[in-house]
Amino acid sequence: MKMALLLFVLILMANTISGEDPYRFFNWNVTYGDIYPLGVKQQGILINGQFPGPQIDAVTNDNVIVSVYNSLDEPFLITWNGIQQRRNSWQDGVYGTNCPIPPGQNFTYILQFKDQIGSFFYFPSLAFHRAAGGYGGISISSRPMIPVPFPPPAGDFTILAGDWFKQNHTDLKAILDGGYDLPFPDGLLINGRGSNGFTFNVDQGKTYRLRISNVGLTTSINFRIQGHKMLLVEVEGTHTLQNTYSSLDIHLGQTYSVLVTADQPPQNYYMVVSTRFTSQVLTATSILRYTNSPGSFPAPPPGGPTIQIDWSLNQARSIRQNLTASGPRPNPQGSYHYGMVNFTRTIRLANSAPVINGKQRYAVNSVSFIPADTPLKIADYFKISGVFSLGTISDSPTGGGGYLQTSVMAADFRAFVEIVFENSEDTVQSWHIDGHFFFVVGMDGGPWSAASRASYNLRDGVSRSTVQVYPKSWTALYVPLDNVGMWNIRSQNWARQYLGQQFYLRVYSPVNSWRDEYPIPKNAITCGRASGRKTRPL
């Protein structure tokens, strides 16, 4: 009997040890270096000497340990666009949750890609560093034995595209600090290079996965491949209905994953990125090269849509969840019937562009965010008064001008809310919510009202973390607030974000339990009014 019990304990221990989620370790050194993306020498941000930075490839539930050494002469932070940081806003990498990494020092991010699959990217979040590079791709594969709704591709390519300026990020920051808007971008980049600076090699007859992110600062883009169709399969962690597209609009901060089959005659083909909704159209190309190509191109690069908003709106409405596909767990994505859950609160958020104290600013519900002297999450943990106040941004537009405030909105853990982004301006907006996914239930032109709910998609709206709002239009979301923490809601137009178009959502649980939120990390950096405070003895 004792031997049987001992054998049982040993088997249980072996299963426990072997069942631990894997660890992946990355050591990054962040430096300045000379780059020439548009043929002009600039000061860029390199990670391990690379621009763009290293790719992170992982599997659902992996523990990803990223040790970042800041070799810049100024503070630095990295945020992980779309990574939910379950119970762990301490690792989110924005100033509202983290103290910056001081020059010459190190900080180790301890991330877990808990219950996530799909395509994302990381980028610097402080001091307009995003305009200098420092970004890279993230891909999270499904665990073995979890069915994926398409055959394994022959290859997997990350495409980081977006607008770029020839001026250094310090000059662009000075323009914004002076109260002015940025000039029009100078060009577009694909994986850190201008036109035809990058080649993707494919074998004829094989199918490849492309993970395409808009990592730009100010502009929506359209992506297309000469002579080829794209089968959309995933958007920011959600398997989608597998619709075929000739081109895709990708708005600021968004990521799309498509399958492309090399089913054309063996040649070189242009991969094209162009700006959307701009009076001047910028274009950049890369090369899709068949390995048996003689080196010729069939024709000039194909043109794409330019200012057609209805075309883009209809495409956006066609992007829906694949309800029969498994997500990160072995159950269909559609098993969460969001349309049958009653929301308990409606939050209406209107963007605006007020001039405050003679300077151009941007606002949400008339509040233009200004950073506090201490990260909000740190101040909340140490109960430091006077850093921020709850309720400093309203649940609905005020209709007023604009004012400066460290705006924080209170929310209850496990609430289910309706968020409506309202855009009365003439430009496309793009919004991101940290720490959560949301269901896109509707978007349309004109003002939003309660009657607009009659047009909501309550069955298979795509879930994601970044969404666009078209000019003079609205976009409605259903959001399960299932992640305790201090979470950034921001414009993905980085000039607007920098000049105040953001705020923080404090999702709060009165139960002080590790079940709801991890404790402050032992290696957390303290700063501001929290300088010198101890984190915890563990």
C-alpha cells in the first residue's frame, strides 16, 4: 500500500513538472544607431543592433522573459500591443503603470501569453520614441493538439509597415511640444526599409502566412499583392471567417493575418502599401519573389483605394469571427455568446482637437491627458494621495472645449460594458484598449443614439484590441472587463496620444487576492513620489 501511494505521488509530481508552461528568454540591449530607411541618415532606436527589433515567437501560455538594458541617454519603456497581461498590468510597459527604465539600467519584463494566440507587435511608449523605431513583431502559435482552421503554411512572414518621417524623433517631439501638429509623412516603410528594400521568397504552389501590422504614427494604410488574393484567417488573436480580399485596409496599431498562395506564373510580384484617406498618396513596395523566377515583373505596381470611406466601412463589416474555430483553448470561439449578456454601463467617448493655452492638444470627452509625476498603478498600490482622482473623465461627451487633467475612469471587475467611440472630425481615428479584448458590434456614419443598437451584430462580431472610427461616424464595442488593473485607453495616432488623447481605466476588485491580480513584482522600479518604496519581501 505504501509503495502504491509513493508511486502515485511520484507520478503526480512528474505530471506537475512536465505540465509547467515553457519559458522563453530574451536579452535586449536598446541603443541609438544610424539608420537610413528613406535614404537619409537618422538616429534610430535599435534592439540588439537591429531595426526593426527581434521577432518574438511563442506558443499560447508561454512565459516570456524579456530582459531590457537601456543604453540610451534617457528613460525608456516598451509596451506590448494587444498582449493582455492577464492579472498583471504591472508588465504593460506604459507610463501609467510602470516607472521608466533609467539610462544605463536594466528591467526584466515577465510576461505570460495567457490564453492568447495570433499576431501582435511591441514598440517604445515614452517620449515619442516610437518615431525612431524600436518596434518588432510578436507571433503566438496555438498549442499542439489545438485545432487550427487552416493547414500549416509553408512559411510565416511578419510585415511591419507604416508611415515614416525623415526628421529625427527629437525634432518631431519638439514640434508637438511647441503646440503644433506633425507635417505630412515623408514616406512608408516595410520592415524598416523603403521601396524594394525587402524581398520575400516563396516556392511556386505553396501557401504562406503573412502577419501584417500598421506600426506607423499617423496614417491608415492599404496592403495588396500584385496578382494574388489574400485569405484572411486571423485578426489580433481571433480566427476570422475566411473571406478573400484583393487588398486590406489596416489602420493604426492593427494587425491582420492572411494566407497567400503562390499560384501565379514564376516571376517577381510587387507587395504594395499605400496611404488611405490622404490627399497625397504615399506608396512603398516590397518584392514577392518566386524562387524559380527569371527576375521579371509582370506590370507596374497595382493601384489601390485612396479616399473611399464606404469601401473601407463595408470591408470592416465583413470581418467577423469564425464561430466554429478553436481559440487558444480547445473550444469554439463562438461559445462565448456576448450578444446574450446584458451590459450594465454605457461609456461614450468623443475625440476632439482643442487648442488649450494657445497650443494644439487632443482630448477625450474634453479631457486632454497629462502624465502625473508618479505612475498611476504605482501610486494606487502604495496609496499615495494626490496623484490622480477617479471620475476625472465622464462617461459621455461634455460638448465643451478642452482642459488638461490626469484622467482616470473607475470600473468594476467583471462588469460588461458598452463603449461607443464617437468621431465628429474629418479624419479616421484608431483606438486601443490595453489589457482586454472587445467585440466590435457596430459601426456607421452619423451620430450614435440608443436606436443605433438595432443594427448591432450580436452574433459574430470580431474580437480584437484596436478598432477604427471613420470620419463623422461611430464604432460600438461590447467589453468584458475581466482583467484587474490600471489600463490605458488611447488613440493609436501617436501624435494625438502624445498630446493627450488617452486616459486610464482602473478595473478594480475589492478582494485583495492573487486570484484576481498578481502582487507588485519584486523587481518593479519605483519613481516619483514612490521613490525609495519597497516592493515586497518575496
